[in-house]
Amino acid sequence: MRSPKFLKKGDTLRIVATARKVSAEELAPALDKLEEWGLQVVLGKNIFAQENQFAGSDQQRAEDLQEALDDENCAAIWCARGGYGTVRIIDALSWDKFIEKPKWIIGYSDVSVLHNSLQNLNFASLHAPMPLEFAKNTSESMALLPDALFGKAYQIKAATRPYNRLGRVEGEIIGGNLSMLYSCLGSPTAIDTSGKILFIEDLDEYLYHVDRMLNNLVRNGYFANIKALIVGTMSDMNDNSIPFGESAETIIARHAQNFDFPIAFGFPIGHSNNHFPLVFGEKVTLEVNSDASILNFNYGRKS
């Protein structure tokens, strides 16, 4: 995949709201942090607009994102927050000027629809905490965020988990939020996972729905030819009054049991306050051993 140029001090990034509404007070800590990192910030003109739960109308949100995609002086686009709404504007976007001068697109969860589009266009992107969350995230996870942005090599480590499957692979990571991957099936933003390391995470889903989503991903070939599976946080899962009988991890492990690839559970990536950055489309090394799972981002980066 093609990687946009890594950021440097003095670069300009745009913050836009593609989904749920956000306030100036909620963004203030992120603006302070980005200034501390030496970056210039331009806010979307409609970023504080409101229409029910959304950050303005679909047209307003699409306009802000399109302006950012077309901006030749912008080195990165950071989505202010998730929630729901990005999929409502995805088909209104033109990627022509972005392709001529690509930039990093940053976010996660609902923003996975943008990551999927970029994966299909063969561009790397950054799955990372959003500005709304800067004040809540741990110092450890925030310390790695500028490393990912500025192109420095870094490592993420996860403790061993019962359903891990050992192995070592090299390859590109793609994927995102499980619910978004599921919702994009059969559309132009469905992704081809063949030969890739697949990443999934999710929040606040019923366990039976996790099972239903994974059934559909497997039936659509998402596990058929992957190099490995990385599972991030599966946070705040729900159950019915009659228990489903499995955890999110055991559901995932069961769906993977007929395939032969390494699996790493429990990576601190996703919906938690200890959320580490993940570069989609960049070649990495993943090692899952009996002591830990280790993910190294070092291809083309500075040591």
C-alpha cells in the first residue's frame, strides 16, 4: 500500500466531525496537545453544527470532509469522534484530489468505513484515538501517538491470552470495527483480506450479534486466506436474560478453529482509555509466543 508522508513539525491537519456532534469544550484538550506537538490545526467550518445526534446535516459533514480531502496543504485529517454517521456520507465523497496528494486519515470505530475505502484505494491510514478522547487516554498510549504520526518505529505488546494461537508473520494490517466490517459487506467498501493481517475490535454489542457478524464474515471469506488475526478490545459486551454461553473471545476462537493462522487476543487497541495507534496498510511483524504478543511497526520508519 502507499503511505502518505509522515508528519513533521509545522504541518497542518484538519479536524472534521463525520458522525456524532462535538463541542468546542470537548475538543480543547486535543487542540492543546496538537499544538504541543508542533502541528497547526484547522477546524472544519461545520464542526460544531448540530442536527439531532449528528454534527450537522449529512451535506454539512460531507462538505467538511471533502474540503479536507481536497486541501493540498493538509497533511492529515483527524475525525473528531465516532458514534454513527460516516457511512451516510461515504458515497458522496470524491477521492480524486486525495489520490493526487494523499494524507493521513485518522480515527476508528465509525471511521472504519473511511479506513475500508482507503484500503480499497491502496492507501495506508491510522486507526487511533480521536480528539474527543485525548484527555481520557493513558499517558502510555498517548506517548505512542506522535510516534505513529511522525514516522518513528514503535512496538505494541499484549499479555498472553488463553485462546491465542502461536506464530510469527509479516504483512500489512487491515480491518477495523467488527460492526462496520459487517455492515459494509456486499458494498463497495467491503474489503479483501487475502494475504493480510486482519484486525477487529468492538464495543457494546450483544454476544449473539458478535456470533452473527462473525458467521457472516467467515461466510464471505474474511478468514479464508489471512496471515493472522489480531483482536483488540471487545468492550462492554451485553448478554440476554438467557445467557448466550460464550464470551466474545470464545466466539471468535470458535469461528477461527477451522483455519490455520496465528491469533493474538487482548491487544490494547479500540474502545478503552488505553488505546494504542495502529497503522493500517503498513507492513509489520507480529509475533505471538507463549509469553506475549508483540506487534512491531518498523518498515520504512526511523529507529
